[in-house]
Amino acid sequence: MQEIEQVLKRAPVIPGVVPLIKAAHALGCDLKIVSDANLFFVETILEHSGIKDCFSEINTNPSYVDDEGKLRISTYHDFDHKCNNPCPPRNRKNASGVSFYGRE
């Protein structure tokens, strides 16, 4: 698991993004994440970048480290999401994004 964590910490971040996120947070912006990655990846990168506390919500695929030290990743939505569109499982977080962005 430490190897994965070390690779994630070396992942490049677009120049200027971290200061921009910190500035938006300092101004009182409510920042949220919708990601097709997984919680371990997202939190590792955010913590390493020093911006995890800038986000009030992280919507991504759940993950955990099992008793054998293996990363286990689940899907964010179950496959029977009652959508009228035949969306592939990967796109179902989009439905979350629509309702997510519609909130005030």
C-alpha cells in the first residue's frame, strides 16, 4: 500500500491549482469533489497537497484497505439506479453531479 501512496504523492498537479483552491476556500467558497477515482487516491493526493480540509464533500468510489493490506474499491452507485437512460456504470456519478450541482 505504501508503494501506491508514494506514486500518488508524485502525481503532478496542474501549476496554480493548489493556491487557487486555497484562495477560494479562504474566500468562503464551498468546494466539493465529484470524481470517478476512489477515496484512497483522492484523499492521498489532497492530503499530500495540503488541501483536503478545503473541501466540504468528496463524492467518489468508496475504498478501504483489507486485512491483507490490499486496496478494495467499490462502485459509488449500485447498478440499478432507476435511470431512464441506458448509461454505463462509469457514467452514473453524473446523475450525482446533476443533483449535486443543483443544490444551493
